Amino acid sequence: MRKIVFVSFFLIFFSSCVKNGVTFEVKNQSGIQIDSVHITNGYSSVVESNIGNGKSYSIFLPFDKGIKIRGDGSYQIRIYNKTSNREMNFGYFSNGIPLAEEYEILIEKDTILFHE
């Protein structure tokens, strides 16, 4: 009986330590400075400013445990700079659970590439 209680406690403790969110590795290969990058899942969002050409940034987007996310969804990225603004949807999550823990986002001059 003690083993069952110990194993249950152990599983609950370590499952609560798991990060609930997604890490985005953003790489600017556009040839210009980017003013800001906004990434959202519709419930929470993150912003990274002043992304230099050739630079990489790691951005963590949390899935807020205070909000019960129901249904499926995708992520949205908005890229702002002096000459243009771009917006794209990508990826997928289901009932507040991300299917991928990490995405690599390559921002190029005329396109945005996503890798899980």
C-alpha cells in the first residue's frame, strides 16, 4: 500500500513540474533588422523586440493554466519592421496541449519557414 501511495505522489509531483507551453527558436535570415515578433496561441502571447539580422532568439509561449482552453487551435506569428508587416498561422494544439514542444522559425526575406 505504501508503494502505491509513494508512486502516486512521485508521478503527481513530476507531472506538475512539466512546462506547459512551447519554445520557439526564431532565426532572422531576412537581411534586415526586425522591429518585433509577436507569437500567440489566442490565449497568451509573447513579444520579442529588435531582432537583428543573422540573430537567433529562444521564445517560450506558456499555455496559461488559469484559462481552460477548449477545442483545437493554431499559433499565429506577426512580424513588424519599417518596410512591411507579415502575419501567418502555423502549428496545432488540442485542448490546451501542444503537439510539439519546440518550433524552429526561419524568417527570410520573402517567406517564413516552420519546422517542428
